[in-house]
Amino acid sequence: MTKSSPIAELKRMSAVELRKELSRTSASYARHRIGITMQSEKNHAACRLMRRDIARMTMVLHDLEKNRKSEKNQHNQMNIQRESSSVSSDSSLSSGSSAEKPVKRVRSKSKKAA
């Protein structure tokens, strides 16, 4: 990946590739931060760019996972709708009587002690 990764380039990557790249960049960032702390590295700007790249990758990865979950939920909802429509049509065919009315509860009146 280039020094600065545009979001469009990240969105073209698969989730597996993105996780690998995120892992590599995070490790590189950690090494660079240690180098700055030990005063063997002097380029603070590179650290900032890496941190921004990590944030971009995390955002794109989160969006991919969110989209995958929403697609899965939509698929599950469609299956539930199909099942409920087939069950309701089957139950209406099998029962000749109309739907049963709910039983009404009647409260008994308690007498007050005098």
C-alpha cells in the first residue's frame, strides 16, 4: 500500500486483505513510536500519517462488516416472511373455523370486611 491510502483503494480490498494490512500498519506504527521514544527516529509526521491510515482502515473494515450484517439480516427477514406466509396460508386451509376469540377474564368482587 502507498504511504497515504485513499479510501477508494481501501474499499476495493477484501476484508481479509484489509485486516492483514491493518495488522502490518499497526505493527509498523508501534515500532515507529518506540523509535521516536528511544530517539532513534525523528520523523513525527510519519507517525501521524500511519495513525490516520490505521483510522481509515478501521473505518472501512467496520463499514464492510456492518454491510455484511445488514445483508444477512435482510436475507433472514425475507426467509421469515416466506415462512410466515406459507404457515398462515397452510393454517387457514387446515382450520375450517374462524379464529378463536380470546377468553375474557372476569374478576370476582371481594367483599369488604365490616
